[in-house]
Amino acid sequence: MPIVLHLPKTDPPPRSALLEAAAAATIALCLDERVGVGGEWHDAFVNWTGARIRKVARRARGAHWRAACEVPGVTAEIAGAQARAFVPGPVGELDSRIHRLQIGGTDLEHDDPGPTRPDLPVLWVNSALDMTLGKAAAQVGHASMLLAGAMNVDDVFTWSQSGFDCSVRDAGSDLWHRLEGLVTERRAIAVRDAGFTEVAPGSMTVIAVPGERP
């Protein structure tokens, strides 16, 4: 699944907001009605989920971003940050408007977005791994998928009403240790990476904690 992050040259969005948009766009596409049986994206999506699920994040600005938005997919915007997730498919069949975009390159400084909202899921990123923006975007996309899969239908519907809004935060070693405890207690969901890029196989990259019910 390609994910494109909108990174304008001037006044780029905060890193945390861009990662939140990437997570929201990913799960929004996965639960889009066009993915359902009989939908125009159904076959491509089923082929993807039936094989090795991978995501690759790229970046775009200006005309390249506008061109990317013409390719079938779903865009999420959170706090002015935009990311678009695209219908999955074989790498060799990737639309040229996406294929030409850079995977690496521009990163963003880590920011401090403040406290999280208790009613929203929080995707905690393992800061010890020092992942690039693109790698982190793919990982929070994985996390939003796994979290939705672990939630009941009513809670997923409630989450969808907010546009799959969530909080993405960095977790230092002490907090990460406590979060691992929540995973053991099955109160949180962990993403373990296959290790194709940047991190070792089996690395726990993100821990997703569901929001509190009202």
C-alpha cells in the first residue's frame, strides 16, 4: 500500500500531525465501502491482505501532490497535515504519479504536541528505534489497521465518525516499558516489524492504545 505524505516546502506540518494523518488515511481506506464485496477496490485489497502486507510512504509537494490526489485512494487531514493512502497493488504496477515520488529524503523534527485526548486512540512510537518519517508513517498505518481489527464494530463506527482521528506520540524507554505491559495484558496492540528496512526483524515499533469509552 503506497502512502503519500504532503510535505510543502514552506511551513511543513508538525511531524506528529503528519503521522496522525497517515494512520487515519490508512484505516479509512481499509474500511472504505469500495473495499467491500462488489466494490471497485475489493479484489486488489483482498489480494494484498492475502499476501505479505507492506506499506511504503513517499513524499510530495505542489504539482506532484495534486497529481497524486488524482490516483484512487483516500486522503486524511489532521491539524492541517495531509496524507493519502492508495489502493494496494504490485510494485510493478504502481501508477507513475506515485512511483516517481521520493521515498527517502526530507524528514521532520520531532515535536511536542501536548497531552493526548482520552477519547482518542494513541499510537505510541518507539523512540529508541529513531525511525525516519516515512518508516514511522508506515508503522502507524499498520497500527491503525491492527487496532481497528481488535475493536468491536460499534467502537470502530464511533471512531470513524471522527475521521479516524488519533494521537501519535513518541515513547521513551520508561513509558515504552509500561506500554509493553499493556500489550502483555491485552489492553494494547503492538506492531512488530518484518525488518526489511531500518529496524531489526521482530522490532516492536508502535503500540496502539484504544481511547476510553465515553
